[in-house]
Amino acid sequence: MSIQNIECLIIGSGPAGYTAAIYAARADMKPIMYAGMQPGGQLTITTDVENYPGYPDGIMGPEMMELFRKQAERFGTDVRYGMVTKVDFSQRPFKIEVDESQQLLAETVIIATGASAKWLGIPSEQKLNGKGVSACAVCDGFFFRGKEAAIVGAGDTACEEASYLAKICSKVYMLVRRDSFRASKAMQHRVQTTPNIEILFNTETDEILGENKVEGMRIKNNQTGQTQEIPIQGFFVAIGHQPNTDVFKGWIDMDETGYIKTLPGTSKTNIEGVFACGDAQDKVYRQAVTAAGSGCMAALDAERFLAANKHAVA
Ligand code: NDP
């Protein structure tokens, strides 16, 4: 097992991680980034990003993350593909294991591991995952061209994905468990005025139907208890996200849902020298631009920490 001693390790490669990398590299902290399971993060599975300042005509999510990566590499960030599989934050330098095969020693760690999609948790969803069930309309909508699909959720993501699917599919059912949306007014308006989106309020999924591919769904009105079966070929889930913080459990203070706690107004965690940014520690704003801003904070906090705790780094 090879061991490498580094000054600043960045875990995760979304807007938070790359922004931290840009700042850390420019501050000569020689950052090494492990890109994780989904290099580029959640923006790589989205389409148009229209609310990130500096792109007046919008930009596609994957292209934007490609630009982030290039900018981070331009200043010397070492971007590597791999997963952090274990950490030991009991003392500095911190011990980090990558892909269960490589060990790193890091003076500072910036956690930017983001969040992942949540699932409904019904058996048919698992059985038919990849066979018509998906949590990413942008990735898989293509397969349902001209077909009928359903999407669960009532937040901005569900609205965005319903609009996306409506351009591809002949019909999109939107299953909303309450009698109202959670999404912003603008996004609600968009789905409400799209002719081939049918919004079903107070509606929950009983079961997704089909053996080897999705053929329909049995849904239930939670006010009347009435169920009905509707033929569909695609079933999309857009009900929020779970922070990717399991590997840090037991070391880093988190809330009950796994979001990392940071000292208000900073990126500092309960462990000195370990910083957190982006969606891994933010369940409120969760925007690319806020993630990027918090990545900047993490790099500045790490830089100041290193300056105050001078260590010889091999
Ligand atoms: P949210 O947490 O905002 O919404 C999740 C939705 O899923 C809610 O409507 C919730 O219902 C519903 N839900 C949760 N669990 C279930 C379940 N088991 N069955 C049925 N429905 C369920 O997540 P989003 O991913 O939509 O958004 C996350 C954040 O990202 C938000 O802050 C959002 O504003 C932001 N965002 C912004 C975008 C933009 O500005 N372009 C695009 C996408 C996201 P209920 O309302 O009843 O709790």
C-alpha cells in the first residue's frame, strides 16, 4: 500500500470541490482532489443552468463542470479518479484511504462530497431500476421518446425534470403527495402551463407495474383511498437528496439526516483542519453558486489553518 503525504486533500468534484481547488491551488497548497463516484457531481446530470452568474445565455451542466475542472487544473490541482473509502481523523496528518488500496496523509481535508438522489423505497422501484425506473430524467429521458412517463415529487427538481420529459414524452404524469407544490412559483407555473403534463395532487405510488420493464403504475389518492392503474413506460423519482457523508460518520458532527455541521459563517467542522462545503453541509440553499461560494470559504479556511499550524509536509 503506497502512502502519500499532502497539504490539502479535496474530496468531491462538484462546484464546491472545484472552487475550493481553484483557490487552494492559487494559494500554492498543491491540492489533490478525489473526484468520487460521479465526477463533476450533480450538475453532470442536469441540462440548462440558467441561474449561475456569468452565463447570460445559460450553459449545460456537464459543460459547466468541464470548465470548472479545467480552471482548477490550470492552477495545478491534481484531479484523480477514485473514492475515499475510509478516514481516520484522530490526529494530523489525517489518514485517508482511497479505493481500499492507497493511503494518503493529509494536513487539511476539504469535504465536498455533495448529495445523492433519494428513492421511494418500494420493492418494485428497486426491481425495475434501470428498466424504466430512474432518478435522472436528463440521463434517461431519451429512452422514452414519444412514450408516457410519470415523475414523483413537487420540488424544483421534479418540475424541472417534468418540463424536460414533456419535451420528449407524449405525456407526463406528475405525482404530488400533498395538495400543493414545494417548488418555486416560476417552476410551478411552467409545469402547470405545459399541455402534456398532468398533475395529480394527493397522489402516492402504490406500485410500479411490470416484470422486466415498466408497464404501468398503481397510484393511490391519499384523501379518498381510491387506487387506479395507469399505463406508463418510464417512472422517474425526484424527491430530494441524501448527503454523501457516510464515510465520515463517527468522526464529523452531523445532523440527524447526515448533513455535516459547520461553525456558522465558516466551513469549519468539529475537527480542526477538516472543512466542509457544498451540499454535504447545506440542506437549505443547495445551489451551484452557493456551493461554489462555500468551496471558496473552505479553501480560505484551510489556507489560514495551515498558516497558523505550520507543519513540514513531505
Ligand atoms: P426538495 O426537497 O425541494 O423537494 C422534494 C419533493 O419531493 C417535495 O415536494 C416532497 O414532497 C417530495 N417528496 C419527498 N419524499 C417523497 C415521497 N416519499 N413520496 C412523494 N414525494 C416525496 O428537493 P428538490 O430536489 O426538488 O430541490 C432541492 C433544492 O434544490 C431546493 O432548494 C430547490 O429549490 C433547489 N433546486 C433549484 C433549481 C433551480 O433553481 N433551477 C432546480 C432544482 C432544484 P413535500 O413537498 O410534500 O415534502
